[in-house]
Amino acid sequence: MSKPSLSELLNSDEFTQRHIGPNESEQAEMLEHIHFKSLDELSNEILPSDIQFSNDLEITAPNTEADALKELKAIASKNKVFKSYIGMGYHETTVPNVILRNVLENPGWYTAYTPYQPEIAQGRLEALLNYQQMVIDLTGMEMANASLLDEATAAAEAMAMAKRVVKKNKSEVFFVDSSCLPQTIDVVKTRASAFGFEVVVDKAENVADYDIFGALFQYPNMDGSVLNIKELIEKTHSLNAIAAVATDLLALTLLEAPGTFGADIVLGSAQRFGVPMGYGGPHAAFFATRDQFKRAIPGRIIGVSIDSRGKQALRMALQTREQHIRREKANSNICTAQVLLANMAVFYAIYHGPKGLSRIAQRVNRYTSLLAEVLTTHGVKLSTESYFDTLTFQVENTANVISRAEANGYNLRVDSSGTLGLSCHEKTSLHDVKNLASIILGFEVEADFTALDANLTASIPEELTRKTEFLTHSVFNSHHSETEMLRYLRKLESRDLALNHSMISLGSCTMKLNATAEMIPVTWPEFGEIHPFAPQEQVLGYKELLVDLDTKLRAITGFDAISLQPNSGAQGEYAGLLAISKYHESRGEGHRNICLIPQSAHGTNPASAQMASMKVVVTKCDDQGNVDINDLKTKAEQAGENLSCLMITYPSTHGVYESGIKQICNIVHEHGGQVYMDGANLNAQVGLTRPADIGADVSHMNLHKTFAIPHGGGGPGMGPIGVKSHLAPFLSSHPVIPVDNVPNDNGAVSAAPYGSASILPISWMYIHMLGYSGLKKSTQVALLNANYLALRLKGHFPILYSGPKGLVAHECIIDLRPLKAETGITEVDIAKRLMDYGFHAPTMSFPVAGTFMVEPTESEPKSEIDRFADAMIAIRQEIEAIRKGELDSKDNPLTNAPHTMTDIIEGDWKRSYSRELAAFPTKEVKAFKFWPFVNRIDDVYGDRNLICTCPTMEAYEE
Amino acid sequence: MNSAQLILTVMAEDQPGIVDKVSKAVVSSGGNWLESNMSRLAGKFTGIVSIECPQEKVTDVKQSLALLSNTGIRVLIDESTSQAIEPGQLINLYITSNDRPGIVSEVSSALASVGANVLSLHTECSSAAMSAGFIFEAKITSEVPLDFDVSILTDVLEKLSDDLIVDIVE
Ligand SMILES: Cc1ncc(COP(=O)(O)O)c(C=O)c1O
């Protein structure tokens, strides 16, 4: 054996080999199968030559997991974890350990996708239904969605929804209580200006002075005061306007529900229910409303339906409201939401139960009251009479108080007028109360807290004290021992198919490996326990991380500036379109408002364009699925000086590198338009080409696709945008924390300045472990895997589109329409049958109805791709048997799929095929079976009889 | 002569000769075929037909159509209550809902029940992006009296099911 070199022994590109599925010899074998000699030859052949990027970027060399973690730890340790009393919508909370380990740190929960295949997603669907029930109970409303991106965007959605539902009220003015959180006010203003609404910000009590279509109040408000929202809601209703209330779930355990007082929309953040602050996110926002407004509600709603055996089954309801179906008519552009975090929040509620939550809330309130008592005894005058957890007051020397606080490891908040504020939270102790009192008063406070406690008066007005019950459902009252909690989590997890079971080849969604080493830093306290508005000198670690990521992303994409604020791809689209509009406006071309969108675009594109008040003009695709350049030319000409932009996905949503892309960009630029590139497929560009070089002016990057952030069962995500320099002055700003190089009045799109900052370490780890060589290789192997899979399936199913050389990009479309026409077997039958084979179906009917779009990603090994291809081919043979009449056209393994354990144990098996074929069609499945928990679900039934709350426990057991 | 207008919704497993059978049943019992719109939706044959017949023949026509169920053709019959229509306003409606058998009939009956006259009805059913459930979309131009409160159309249609969404297109 020859002696290996030291560097070989060091094996610094170890991670590349682990991230990429096929090993070197398998890659060679697969290359040979598709008649190529090397990865370079393959990618050179597939990509149009005029866009290939041949420079080697010196962004980073590969690092081992241990080295990258060590480097990141050094960065993280530059963050200082202070005790946070800043409040403003973000509070310290204790993540119950059983949830931390079994949900947040568990790939069974974090690697799942949005539950579009409900038969194999009953676990997280049940969790989300519980979440809706929790929100409904605490807010006192009739229905709730399963999460939005953050409180501020939820408020903006409330405004948009108010305008949709308010009848016979022609006002274009929305009222915002001036004591709402500043980031909420800013995000609402940004959204309003795009819609052309006027926002008036004034004291809540003045609401009736305006002619408005809706109003937003904060309960309790920014000053800490618990306003009488009953009166405010009544005043708003007297104007024939919609009343929205932003609130706090913990406070609602002590405060009467806004629904009781007639609120129309209730929203807020679920962060303090056991989700770390994470320097701004990710967290779930909640949103609840009246039943009568169900069609107007944005976001996903989980509903109860039945399966083909009549058993209760859950699935996403009322999808006819959403962007993937309604496009520019959709209620909102929301796609990736915050499922993982919504689930953590509801598990926190299940873990503590109604009594436990009330106890925490009362404790928080009691400590606040004790502190208030000590302060007022010593002459401090509080700004408000009522409060839940927040006190605001003036002191003589604010700077002294702040510096004493910092010296003792506490963060308070101070507003521009010098008013001090603090919010107590779940982690506050009596010791903290004493420390805070001493810090504020400037001397060592001695107080007999037991005596004080005995004499405290209520800080919440009697008429606003909670009287209605909440969380009475048994799910919230039966998992209070850790053993029960652990098993409940495990029970739900076992019903869901995630990446830790098998490949999820969802085209466009990019379900690549979410490596453990990438996930580990997420739960480091140096990242998790930082308030988004913490003083800048405490977040030097985050700053370094952000700057480094910014530098790397700019190099990878070729853009001049990056905004790390958007919390999803769709929000990136919205932020990018706003930048384009502002740019046009700055040049006196504010009339440019036509947005060209090819037929094949993702539903979020037209939905985002609508939110930016653009007029959508759809352009055609040719027979190859490419943008029809002549049609584009015509439409660009017709738009003329009203052309704002084109939104285009590259490689196309059809999985092809269109060779005309440069020409397409040129046409748009010639007519004075901008090019928005949807970066959902950036994973097919990294290292091989760059959006900015191709001609894009702005593009989002779904870090939860290309850069390894897990999908969490439907969120979190991050959708930063890259822009060329001319758009840089128009990126999102933030009202509390100024964003570098961005004018302060641009407006925010998210509540936090850097979106969901605490998941950025995942992408940082991904980039640093792979290094540039590994990033590039990942892209190339993604192409290899897709082309290998396409070739394996080709003789059995038509592959819809390919480039001029017969090759696909990183994903391919399998056409199932001919089979359906011939045999009546539908794409849904095939998708459900794949479950029997242990697979999640590929993306269905996008971008072409009646097809599958398959994207294996670089992370899937050859063996798994073969297993998937074998399953598809076996299913194809089953269909063939139906065609030939060997299997019955109604009673066959496809139309009856998926098969559950209930099917198989049926005493009297009457079907025309065997039990073995039904449930154990291959030997791999025999060795490792995933059982769908329910039979095929009836969507139509559930939507006719909409139920979005938890059924009784007995119903679950039936 | 006093004549009645009936709206038929025809549903059947797709098979040759459906239109022929239905029209024979109408004509042979004294009815007159006015207008129709047929298509195959989700593997089923669906059609709406408006026919006219003398008031005293209504029972005959209904019986004759009911007999078709022996051949697997179901026909729902609605009597149009609208009077001779005064010149009115044209309303464009856009409907999105889950597809389900009989949806066209439900929609057309709902419109008829508030006296909205359907001038054109264009429907489509396709597999929805992502979930692949079948989605029904309809573009309807309907005529209503000038003083008609348009929100009534939305209300009556949205009562059909929770997933059905109506847009009034300007
Ligand atoms: C092509 C395309 N565009 C946009 C999006 C929206 O991204 P997000 O889900 O992050 O909002 C997606 C994701 O599903 C997509 O596939």
C-alpha cells in the first residue's frame, strides 16, 4: 500500500463526501450510464455556454465538521448573553427539554416537508390542529390558521384581510394604535404603501376620529398598559370597520379573550411559548378570526376530514384560498411558514397545560407587580396604571440606569424620549426583581417581598380579567408527566415520513441533507438567547456571522448587496419587488407597474406581485416549457413604459437551463424593466453560473433549499435577496435596529432586522464545511443524480422537458397524463401508491398539471435513487397490468392506495390482489416498513364540512 | 300558450350517445332544446341544458328524463323562476372550488334561485399544483336587473360550500 500524504490523512473535505450521496466510484458508474466521463464534462454540456462561470471563487476551503464547529463557536462566543428585559414582542422562555431534544433537535420533525401528502403527515397535522385549538381558545375566536411568519407580518395580513372583508366601506385608511410595537407599525406601513392605503398612527382612544376600514390595537400595549379593548372594538365597529387586536398568548391566560369583546382578527407571536428568541427568529405568528371570514384568512388551515374507511383524518383545508391555486387572486403569498415553531409552541402548551400556563403568567405578573411596588414606594412614577408584564417609567438619569443594568448583565429598553421600559418573563426570579429594583433606584434595595406580596393589588382591571375557560380539550390536560409527553411526541412523529426514512424527491423544494453538524449551533445559547434589539456590542458574534454570510452569498451570486431580512422565498419576492418599484419611482417612473410572469411560474410570484400592487401579465411557454421569447417580446412592447419587471425562475420550473435566458433579460432591460430571478433553483447554479452575471437585477435565495436549512414540516425558512448596486438603496430597513447602508425610511418587511437569524448558522456551516469546491461539486452531483434518475425512468414514463441535448437540469418532469388517459389511473393514485413503497411522492402537478416533478438532490445515494426508480417502474408495471385487464380497473393496488395496517389485518380479504402486494411490494419494504396512518383522505368532504378544531379524544381513538 | 323553462343538469359515466339520449327524452315528451353546455369533468360527463316546454307538459318531460337513470344518466331538473328578463347589468363571476360531481348544477341552480340569468358559463377542472386535488374553476357572465345587489350572488354561491370562493371581476 502506498503511503498516503498528510493532507490525505487530514481529509479536510470529509464533509463533502458525507453531504454528497454517491461516492466517487458510484459517480463514475452513473456518469458512464448517461455517457459522460466527468462531472465537469456533464455540467459543461448541460449549461448554456454563454452563462458558464469558470472562475474559482476563493470563498472558503473545505473544513471538517469539528473544525467548522470550532470556528463557529469562536464566533458565537463573541455574543454576550444578557438577561433580557427588552420585551417588545420577544421574551426569554424555557424550552422544555423534552421538546428541545425530541422536536427541535429531532430530524423526524425538522426534515419533513409541508404536509401536501396528508396520509403520511398525520403527526404534524395533529400537532398543528392542536395549535389552532390553542390559538382559538386563548384568543376566543372561532378559527385560526396554522401560522404566519411573525407578529408584524401577521398585522400586515390583518390589514389586507380587513380590506377584503369589510363590506360597503370605501375608506382606504387603516388605523394603528400608536402604542403598537414599532416593528409592527413599520411593517404595516410598508405593506400599506404598496397597496396604496393610508396608515394613521394615533392614540387608541382617538380611533373614532377617522374614517377607516380597519384598526389595529395592541393588548397589552407597548407601554405595558392593558387598554379596555372592549370599548376600542365597539368604537371601531361603530365606524363599520374591522377591529384587529395584536396580543400575547401568555397574557391571555390572565386577560379576557379579545374574541369575547367582539374582535374580528386577533394575532401575535407564539415565541414566548417555548421558542428561543434567536436574535429575531424563527418563531410562529398566530392569526385568528371569525368563521364568517374563513375564505379571507391568509395562510394554511388544518381541517378535519375522513379517509376512505370513514376514519377521521386531517389535511390542509380550504386550499382554494392559497397562492398555488389562486395565484394573483390569492389572499396572500405565504408558502413556507413556521410549522416547526408552531409545533414547539403548542407542545409547550400541552406540556404545561392550562394550569401550568396560568401559573407561569401569574408568576410573571406577580414579579412585575412586586417590582412596581418597590419602585413606586421609592417615588418612581409608572406610566401606566394597569400592566401584565411590562413597566414603563421615567428616571432622572437614564444613562446611569442603563449602564448599571449592563454592568449587572441586564438589558432594559429605552425609547427616544428617554422613557425606560422592562418586561418580566418566564425566567424572571425574585433575585432578578431585587437586582432590577437596585439597578433602577441606584442603591441596594432591601424589601420584605413576602409581606409586600400579601398586600399587592391587582394590576389587571377587573373587567379585563380572564373569565372564560381555555385549553379544556383533553390533549392539553393529559401529557403532564415527561413519560407521557415523550410518548405523545414519539407517537405523532411515527406517523410522519421525513428525510430520516427515505428520499423526498420534491421538485423545486430541494430536500437535501440537513446535516447534524449544521443543526447543532442552532441551540447554542450564544445564538438562541439573544434579543433582536440587544445592544450592538453584545451581538458582535452575530455581526461577524452576518457579514461573513453576506460576503459568501455575494460571491456565489455575483450580486452587490444582500438583505438578510426576508423570512421566506415568498417574502424575498415581495421585498425584491418593492425595491424594484422604489427604484422606478426614484427615477420618476413610478408608473411602471406591469409585472410579466411566465405561465410556468410558482404561485408565489403572481401573489407577491399583487402584494406589491403590480399588474400581472402572463407570458406563454413554448412546447419545450421555455419562455416563449416572441410572446415575451410582444408583451414587453405592449407594456412599454409601464413595464416594471419580469419574474423568472432559473433554471426554469420545468427543470431546464433555458438557453435564451440572456436574451430574455436583455429584452426586459431594453424596455426599461428589471429582472427578478426567483432563486428557488439556485442550487442548480452555485459554482456553475451566477444570477447577477446572467442578467438578474434581484433574486431571492431560499436558504432552506439551496443552503441546507431544514424545511421543518412547512417552515422555518430564510429568503434573503441579492441585488445589483442600483437597487441596493431600496432594500428593507428596520425601525429599531438600523440596517447598514440602508436608508431608515425604506420600511421593513419583517419584524426582526435579520429575519430568522438563529438559523443562519446552518447555512454558514454548510458553506464552510463544503468549501467552494464542495459547493460546486454538490451542484454537479445534483445534475448527475437528476439525469441518472431521468434516464432510469425514461423507458417507462415520458420525461416532459429537456434541454437541447436531451439532458435535464437538477430536476425533471414525468408526464403521467398519457397513462391516465389510457387507464384512468391518476397522478394521485401513483402518489398514494408510492407510500406503500415507503416513499413520499414528488411534487405534483407543478408546474404542469398531471405530472410529477422529481428532484433527487445531490445528497441521495445511488442506492436510494435506484430504489425509487425501481418503485416507480414496479408501479408502472402494475398500471400495465390494469391496462391489460390482469388487474381490475376499480379494485387494484393503485386506486386503493395507500394501504394501512387496518386494511391488511382485515379478516375477510376480498380484493383482487394479495395482501403482500398491497403492503409489502418489495423486499426493502419488508425489511423497513412505513405504515401510512390513514387511508386515502377525502378532501372534498372536509371542505364541505369545515372543522378546524380538535375533535374529541374518542374520535381519535375510533 | 304558457311555457315553462327548465334547467337540466346531466350527469353520467362517460359513454357514447349521452346527448342523443337526453335530447330524445326531451323532444319525445314535448320539450324544446334551447341551449346547452357539455363537457367531461373528472372522468364524468356533465352537461347543463336549458329547455322550454308548455306548462302542461312539465310532468311528462320530468318523467321522461327520470327514466334515463336506468341507463346511468342522472338528470337534475330545476324550474327557472325568472320572468321575462328586463335589460339588466352584466356581472362577471369567477368561481374557484374543489371539484365534486354536480358542482355545475349546484352553481347554476344557485344562480337561478336568485334570478340571475347565466349568459355564458365556462368551466375547467384541473389537478391543483402541489396537492393535486381537483379544482373547479368557472367563468360566468350573468345578467341581473339593474338595481340588483351584486353581493347576493356571492352570498348565495358561497353558501354552497366553505371552499367555494367567488370573485366579482370588474
Ligand atoms: C419556484 C418557487 N418559487 C418560490 C417559492 C416560495 O418560497 P418559500 O416557500 O420559501 O416562500 C418556491 C417554494 O416552494 C418555489 O418552488
